[in-house]
Amino acid sequence: MWLALRRLRWARRVAASPLQACWREPLPGRRCDWRALSFLVCDAEMSSLDPRQGELLSLGWVTVAEGAVQLGTARHQLIASEHGVGQSATIHQIHDRELAAASPPAAAMAALLQAAAGKVLVLHHAPLDLAYLNRLSRQLYGASLLLPVVDTLALERAQRERRGSPLTPGALTLQACRAHYGLPDHGAHNALQDALATAELLLAQIARRSAGGRFTLGDLR
Amino acid sequence: MNRRPEDQPDALRPLVDLAPVADFLRRTLPFQDLPAAELEQVLAALRISYHVHGSTLLADAPEQGLRILRSGAVDLRDRDNTLLDRLGEGESFHLGGLNAGGDEVRAIVIEDALLYLLPDAAYQRLRQRNRPFDRYFSSQRSRRLRRAARYQPAPNTLLQDLRGCMSTDLLTVTPGDSLQTVARAMTARRVSSALVLEGDRLQGIVTDRDLRTRCVAEALPVSTSIAAVMTPAPETIDADSTLFDATLQMTRRGYHHLPVTEDGRLTGMITSSDLILARQDDPVYLVQHISRQDGAEGIRDLLAGLPQLVLQWHQAGMRAQQVGRILTAITDAVTVRLIQLAEAELGPAPAAWCWTAFGSQGRAEQLLGADQDNGMILADDARPEHAPWFAALAHKVCDGLDLCGYPYCQGEVMATTDSWRQPLAQWRETVRRWTDTPTPAAVMRVSIFFDLRAVYGDAGLCAALQDEMLHRASRNSIFLAALAANALDRRPPLGIFRRFVIERDGEHRDAADLKKRGVMPLTDIVRLHALAHCVTAVNTEERLQTLASERHLTIGDSRNLADALHCIQQQRLQQQCQQVLRGAEPDNFLNPRGLPTMAREQLRDAFTIIDQAQAALRLTYRAGLD
Amino acid sequence: MELKTLTYLVVGASFALYIGIAIWSRAGSTRDFYVAGGGVHPIANGMATAADWMSAASFISMAGMIAFMGYGGSVFLMGWTGGFVILALLLAPYLRKYGKFTVPEFIGDRFYSRTARVVAVICLIICSVTYVIGQMKGIGVAFSRFLEVDYGTGLLVGMCIVFFYAVLGGMKGITYTQIAQFCVLIMAYTIPAIFISLQLTANPIPQLGLGSTLTGSDTYLLDKLDLIVQDLGFHEYTTDFRLSGLNMFAYTASLMIGTAGLPHVIIRFFTVPKVRDARSSAGWALLFIAILYTTAPAVAGMARLNLMQTIEPTAGEYLVYEERPQWFRNWEKTGLLEFEDKNGDGRIQYNADPAVNEMVTIDNDIMVLANPEIAQLPNWVIALVAAGGLAAALSTAAGLLLAIASAISHDLLKGMIRPNISERSELRASRLAMAAAIIGAGYLGFNPPGFAAGTVALAFGLAASSIFPALMMGIFSSRVSKEGAVAGMVAGIGVTLCYVFQHMGIMFIPSTAFLGDMSPNWFLGIEPNAFGAVGALVNFAVALLVSRFTAPPPASVRELVEHIRVPAGASAAQDH
């Protein structure tokens, strides 16, 4: 509801942009069962943990629809950087050389928006990734993304707190969360692989919490 | 406005972008040899779903296709709720296909499972296009068997490796630290031990007890450096070892702390309290008690309950190969104890020597009712006058083993036989003679002898002998051909048209000998491959793994053989357990008619695999003749 | 009982016997683990070796060759017997000491080169396939006669039976099956010979009968034969020399040394664990082989005499075609015997002069099978001969085909082309290879390059030119290098193949022979069947020459070569 209103407010600003096309799809309903929803599970790699300094290096996403990850929808977009990769290259296994073949930020963003239309965006540790995405969106279209978002990390934290289990540092990393659900090691660290890992985590979280019954978008937030 | 079609400037490159999934598929059997182009299509069509424990997948669900288990486990049950199969990671099933006969097969998730679904359309298309892939699914044989053998229920706690229970949060100090610093750190961390490291290297260990006995009791000043009181160069254990190994090592030596290393690097610590949980109804106690007995009679009494214990393990879901390992460890312990007792009586050995186990004990694949196969290798500096000492020891140990329920070997493969108790040089000569003149008798001895493992004493002697034997055997293909003839001599009990062949008369009428016609030919086959390629491992499964990783066998062949072995050994164990329950003497004869259909088919498949491996053996080592 | 029924019965019974033994030994309880001590007795092993050794060429064809070539046919006797001795004494002990089970393994290891191994494998395949062609011819003749169909159909039926026999695996190697086969074939060979010898000379031992006088007269059998054949313008039987002395020598040498290269026989020496047993079973095998080989000249001479007397009962008085005996009619159905009434008198003129001769086709290979019929022996003897011929052909063909299949699927496919092939695929490939070899050999067998024995002689010639020199140099020279060996083998088999093809047609298709198959075109008057000996010389020469100019073998190989020539006992003695 709130999102719809905010979108209305920015509607004029984003006219004729990919963001507008994305917004044109109706927002998923809160009472909708998760199997009827489409999720776009996304992960971003960036050159710094500080959104003001860093920039996006790559985006990876994959759709979850009809209760399953649709592997064919997976995309991995390297984003052309202005400043080179810098020191975090070792973490992200991205090198300037590879980035030469990357697409400009606008194209990557447009592709993401096209994939995200009508879907719920899912991220692990959403604030950071969203900050980057929103900043880019504002630069490009003058408005934030204003997409419905689910954060698997927040979901996990809430779940653990509800059960009163103590949280040790590092217990909520993607890998640790997955291990908690008996999901296999997901190995390498790139945006798409992390997105895929997050998508599997999302399925596991939903499966455990729904116990096979009805489970709505509202329950996810 | 029309939606734009989803063609992106950066299209999906499945093999690169989805590399982990692709790698996983490449490790699973039907996908392993798929050409890249087809693998890409599979990847693009896959759907991933997660199913919690207890959920059921039905054949009439809207989504159908081939399901591949990425993790977790699934039971397949039919209409009558009979368990058809248990599947684990990397295995696949197709409910539609299973239900072709109208059996209402369903899949029940027994461990939370991540499933990859290859939708029917893509699956059928692939089967049409790729013949090997299609053949994999149309050849029921390997599939059915693999399903039966691959899945293992939650591994017995004792056989877990140490990573799961060791503490990784270690307190490390440097050799220069003072007693007080260390004691404070230990108190602050509430741990009972600290590891002394210099750089990366483990220098020593210090425990509460050390502080008590070596410092406080001696009234050392608190400023003494810790290096003075630590236990230097402590024994460590590899993280790959099992809990069983760790417990054994600690109880034997009376340690309470064992640093754990991985590739020589310190990664954790395991303490006796870590092991307490794993201590119920386990063979460790048995082994421990064995090592405290003062005579063979005591050991015999301890072992009297062994069949019951095996029964318990079997009922608890322990697999045959694990039972085999543990039973072998117990035999080893008995042997070692008997040797120690004999040494205590006869005085120290006059020369270096090694007690070696052969046959199933050597391979660590013993089941109940095994007889003894052993020998002694003496160092070359053992003089003739030392011979009586070794002979006396051999007799004491072999008699003791017989008393403890390991009957004498009919073929006299025992340390008491002079020709099985020789100096290394003579052993070498024996090996040379055997390989140059492979008479059937020599070949039979050799096939027991080639599965050798040092149990006690100087393992270097055993290694030297094994080295000699591998060297001689691998380059003499006439000898290998004779071994192959021997391996081909015992056929699996399948007649023409794959009917079971059973003994027609005698004590075991209507039964098939699982050991002689199943395990032995299979072991022979694997041993022959191992010898031909200089593989030092002796355990059949390890041999198969090495053969596959060195590419002498394909992964598929190696797994088929391993699965066949598991399947037969499992039936054997089950049969023995039932005999124990009935109060009968365990043997190896099984009447296939008494088995449920599924188990009988699996057994048949296992024998078919042996039959096929024998045919391949004939091609490889006997130039296709006879 | 009618002959045809009886033949079916006897042949069927012999097959039932082989298959029964196979099933019995497969299904029967396996021997106890510690009990087996002795293994197979040397006599039994000798019989099995003899069954392996005596092929359709020996059984069906050799006597026929002698019958028509006269003494010239003795090259086969000398060559094959000598070859067996060379193999047993000169090669087998050393190869055994070297510890390599198959010839390609030895060559690959001794010449430290995969290429050498592959070349050896290919040479072996060529020789073996040629050998199988000879067997196919024999099988075709036997089947066409006893099914009373033409040769082509008989061959086709034979191919199917050979395929099932070889593929149904296990049946071949069981020593007892081979012993049974040996018994069947040796009985089938000697019993009719004894009968005929009794008939003609009243001497029950055919070997002696050949040198005796005919019953009721003072004329020696051979003299009588000489007289008759010379009457008809043929060469004198007893002094007929095969073309020239050099050719005879080359022919014999080629057969003799070619023996070494045939895979299925040499392996027999390695399947016996002890050297002593190997020696004594070779001795026994030689004895068993000699039974057949010494009977062959008698069978040949008597068969020729009987044939001549049937066609020309009294001098100058030829048989009336319409009154021809039943066997004549039966063999006419196979197309292997043809009569053309050139002068229209309704009588069968048989003459050396092709213009007058009315026996336009008379295939050498029918002689042994037709012999008991010509001599009007009881029907069961005739049936037994058919069973014997099939036993000889099957035992050898199956062994060869298994060896070919293994060479293709294991040495070539798995060893070279696709090392990662699974066992299942390897087995499937071996069956395919076997089927292909049977089809190939069968196809060439429709149009064989000669009589069964002649074709087999070609196979021996190819082996003589390629494998034998490599083995000899591998054992007796430490200097020959891999380049030398490979060049030698290629040159040897290449020269021989070229010579054979240019005279007998490429792949034995007669129309492609660019130089006629006639003596004026032959090199030094040596016929293609005998050229293997020349090929062997070329092989030796090329190998030694190339080795001179290439790096010597590594020291380890040289040591090994020196080592294997020390007798086995000596090294053991030095150790102590």
C-alpha cells in the first residue's frame, strides 16, 4: 500500500524510463501465497562496504517462481567501473581485465528492472545492496527502486530471536544460514552464485516455516 | 505496450555462471559424460526446490521430471508403504518412470532435501538426443543397485570424523610465556589445556594436570617459562580420523587431550570429554578391555558377546563395510594384546619384526566367522638362533586367536607355518618364485597374501615387502594372467539367462555362497587391477577409489563394483545377523528365494556386475582367451 | 539310417557335448579354495593345445592339398610341425621369462614404445583375420556338404554358428571342451583312414598302409597311384616338387616361422604355470599333432587313388555321368565339384589337360570330407568326419576371433583411442569387433584367395614377415631399437602384403591383381603363399639397418634382454 503511494509520488519523474516500465506491473499482494508469487533473488558485488565511496561491480539474479528456483532465469552482469576494482578484487574474483567486457551501469540496471517487474526483490542483508541499487537508480532515473523487498538475513534473525537462540557473530552470514538448513556449501563467491545461494536459503526458510501450509508475503516480512 | 522478450544483452552462460551447479552435475552419474552443449541446456531448464523432512512427493504432482538430490535424503515407497529405495546426494529419481507400472510410488523426504528438477520435457528431449544418457536410465541394473548402496543413514557417531566434535576455539601460547600468563589465560577462557606454538609449529601442550603436578607441586616460580613444563612434541591426530580412532588412541595412551591436525597444520583439539557422548554401546570399550586382559581366556570371554554386538550395530543401521572395519579393529586389538602377552612371557624380540594380517583382516573387511590369516616378516638381521623365539611367539598368538574364536586357517596361512614366518629376504625370494611360477596353489596363496597390512611391529618391513611384490607383479603380465584365471575361476552364481545358480545338494542345498561366489571374485578382480597398476591400498573400496582417481577404471565401473560389494556384504551381514538371532552358527550361504523381490533383484544386479567385470578382466589380462 | 539324418545327429551330439561341458563347468560348484593343487594335467593340456593348433586347414584342407599336389604338399607337414618346435623351444621359454603374456605386450615393452605395440597389434589383426578366412572356407565347405546347400549358404550358416559359439563366451577356454574337440577331431580323422587302409592294403595302420602293397596284388599303393595319375597326364605323385626347390624352401620356412606370430597358440605356453609342465605339455601336443599329420599323407594318397579309380574304374574306361555315385551328386550341389561334358560322350573324362578335362571344378578342400563316401564306408563314419571338420574349424576360429576382439577393443580402442571407456562399452566393442571380424572374414571367404590350407599359409606368411623377426630380435639382440623394430615390422608386412595383393588381388579380389597369379611373374619363382620368408628377411634387414642409425635402447632394456637369455635356473642359483 505504502509502496504504491510512494510510486505514485515519483511516477512523473521516472516517466519513460525502465523504472516506470517496471512499476507498471501490479504490486504483489500481501495475502498472496508464496507459491503464486515471483521473487527476484539478487546479489550485488561492490568495491567497498560504504555506498558513498564504492560502486557496483556486478549483479547476479535468479527468479523463484511456482515455489522453485528457475535456473534458466539466472543472469550475471558485470558492470563497467570508473575507478577500477581496487583492493576488494581478491574477494570478488573480479579483475579489471574481465570488467572490460562489462556493461555500463545503466544497461545493467535496466536489465535488472526488466527482470524484477512484478516480482518481490530478495536479498541477503538487504540494506547494503539496496543502498547501492537505490543510489544508482536515483542517479539514473531520479527515484529509488521502490520494489517490495524481502531480506533473508533479517528473516533469519527474526526467526532466531523469536526462538530465543543466542546470536553469535558470523551466525547470520549466508554460509552459516545455509548450513543451518543443511544446505550444501555453495562454494565460490560471485554475485550470481551468491544470489543462487540466497534463493535456496529462501526456499529453505519458507519450507521450514510454512511446514507445507499456506505462507504469504506478509509472513515473510 | 508489449513486454519486451527476455533477451538480454548479457545472456546466461550456464557453464560459467552456474559453474557450481554444473560441477555438481558432472559428479553425478548420468550427467557426467554429457557434452557441454547439452549440459548447458540441462542447466537452463533446472528448477531447484527445497523439501522439509516428512514431506511427500507424489507422482501426480503438476511438476514432473527427473529429480536429482543436491542434498538430503529421500525414501521411495510403494502403495503398500514398502521401502523400495533410499536415495542420497547425487542420486536421481523419476516418479513418473517409477510409476509406469502403476505402483503408486511416492517419495518421502527423510532428511531436508534440496532437489534439482529437470522438467519432463527437457528430460525426455535429452534422452532422445543423447544415447548414453538414455541408456543410463533404461538400464535398470546399475540404477537400482546404486540406489540401494549409495545411501547411508546418518553415519554411526563413532565413524564420524573429528571435525564435527573437536573444538576449534583454541588457546594458544608461545614457549616464552610465563606460567602465570598461561594459567590466567586458561582460567579466563575456562579451558583445561593450552597449546604452545612457535609460529605455525606445535611445540607442546600444557594441561591443568601439568600445572598441578609439574609446577605447583614442585613449587616452580610463576615466572618460569611454559616451555619448561609443557609436554613437548605431543602426539596429534589427523582431522580425517574417526572418533573411534581418537578414542582408541586416547584410551590406550591415557591421554585426555589430543591436538588435531590437518595437512600437518593445527586445526583443533579433541578432549576425552568430547568423546563421552559417543561412548555408549560402542566397540571402543571392547577394544579397551581387550587391551587389559591378562590371558587369552579373558579375551575369549569378552568376545563371546561379539555376535550380539554385531546384531545391535546392524539393527542400528550400521552398514556392512563399517561393521567390517570395526570387527577388523577388534581382531587387530586381540592380536596385538596376544602378542604383548607373548612378548611379556618370552622376553623382548631378538630382532626387528612385523606381524602382518592377510586376507579379509588385511583388507579390513572381516565379518563374523572369519578365520585367521597372518604371517610374520623378520628383519634380515634375524639370525638362525633367533628362530625359536619367533616360532614360540607365533604359536602362542595363533593358539590364542584360535581360542578367541578365530579358527586356524585351513590353508595354513598362519605365522605358525614356517613358510609364513620368514626374514624379509626370503619373503622376497618367495614372492619371486610365486610370480615366476604361478601354479594354482601359488596363485591362491598369493591372492590372500597380496592383501597385507602391518598389525604390530616394524611396519617398514611390511611396506618393503609390499613394494617388492607390487613391482614384480605389475610388470609380469603372465603372472597377472594367471591371477586373472584364478579370479575367473569363481563365477558369480548366475547361470545362463541370469538365473541364480544354487548348490544342488549337500549341507547348503538351494543356497548360494555369497563369500565364495560374490565377495571373493569381486575382491580378486579389484586386487588384480590394483596389482597391475601398483596401487598400495589393500581395502577394496580404497583400491577402487585409487583406481578411479588414477583413471585406470572409469568412475562408473569403480562405483558399480563398490556398490556390488556393499550390496553383497550387506546381504551377508543381514544373513549372519538372522543366523545369530536364530542361535545358529553364522555362515555365508543364502537362499535367494527367501529374499524379498527387491533385495533379490539387487543381489542379481550385483552378481551381474561381477560377471561383467570378469568378462572385462578376461579381455584385459587374458587377451580375450578362455 | 539315412546319411543326412545321421550326420545331423552326430554333429548335433558333438555340439551338445561341447555346450554341455561349458554349462556344467559354469554351473557346477567352484573348486574349493585351498584344494586345487595340480591344475590341468600336461596330457590334457597337450590335447587342448593340439585342438587349438589343428584348424580346418590341417583337418580339411591339408590332405586335399597333398592329394593333388603330391609330395609337394609336404611343405605343410614340415612347416607346421617345425614351426611348433621352433615356437616351443626357441621363443616360448624366453618370452615367458620376460613375463609378457601377449606378443604385442612383449614388443611394446621390449621396444619401449607404444607405437611398436600398436604396429604389432595391427600386424596380428591382419594375420589373424587372414587365418580366420581359411577357417571360414573350411566351415563353409563342411556346412554346405552336410546341409546339402551351395557353398555360399553353408558359409553363411557357419558364420552364424561361429559367432554364437565365440560370443556365448567361456565356451572356448574351458580346457575340457577343447579336449572333447580334440577327441572328436582325431577320431574323425583316423577312423576313416583306418577303414580305407584296411580296404586297400589290409593294414590297419594308415601310415604303414601307404607304403604297403594293395590287397590281392603285388603292386605297391604308391606305384599304382603314380601309374594312374601319369596315365591321365598329371605329374608323378611321388616326386612332384612344388614349383622349385627355392620355393619349397621359402614355403616351408614361411610356415615354420609364421607359427610364432599367431597369438592364440603362443599363449597356450603361458597358461601352464610351471616351465616343466609347459615343456611336457608341448611334447604331448606335438605327439597328438603328429597323429594327425602322419595320417594326412596316407589319407591323401588313398583318397586320390580311390577318386581316380572311381572315375576311371578300368584303364581308358571312364565313369558314365548318369551312373555317378551319390557322393558325386551331393558335392555337385555345393558347387565345389563340377562336371562339364565337353566331348558329349556322357562319360567323365578326368585329365591334366584343361582342354580335355571334364572335371572343371574339383575343390581340394572336399577331399577329406568326401573321402569316406568315395570309399563307401558306413554312414556313421561319414557323419563323424563332418563333426570332426567342424570341431577343428570351430576350436581355432573361436580362439582367433576372441584374440582379434580383444586386440581391437582392448589394445586399440581402450589402449589408444578412448582410454576412459567403461568396461561395459569395452565388452560391447569386443563383441562388435568379433562380429565385424566374422563378417569380414566371411565376406572374403566367399571368394577365398585359395584353399583353406593355402589361405592359412598366407596368414602364416604375414605373421612370419612381421611378428617373428620382431620377437627374434627382441630376444636375441639388445641393439635393435624401437625405430628399427617398427620400421622392420612395417617393411616386412608391407612387402609381403604388396606381393600378395599384386598377384592375388587387393583384398584378394582377383580382378584387382595387377600382376597375374602365374609363375612367370613371381619374384625368383616364389609363390605369394611362400613370400612370408622373404618378407621376414626384409624385416630383419630393415630393422638392423635402421637400428644402426638410431639411438640404442635404454640401458634398462638392454639389461633385461641380457637377463632373459640366462636360463631360468641359473639366476636363482646365483642368488644363493
